[in-house]
Amino acid sequence: MRGFRTREVRHLLGCSPGKLKSLCTGGRIRTKRIGGTIYYNKDDVKRLLTSGF
């Protein structure tokens, strides 16, 4: 199952590229690279939306 792309996640969370990178390196959002595109785990993004970050 594919997740959200970077642009979609940044729009949903309203965060900067640096904050998104921090969330990923901190293990709060899992990522998967398919080809040259990074996909962010949908469940992780939804969890952050409901709990805040």
C-alpha cells in the first residue's frame, strides 16, 4: 500500500521540510522509497494529525 508523498504530508501537517525530516529521523513517521519517490506511512500521518506533534 502506498502512503502520502512529501508535498501531501507537508500540506496536511502544515510543517516545514526541516520539521518533516525531524519527524522521520525521530521515528514518528515511517517512510518507504519506491523508485525515486518517498512515501510516508498513512497510519503514522493520521496518528500525528489526531494527536498533534
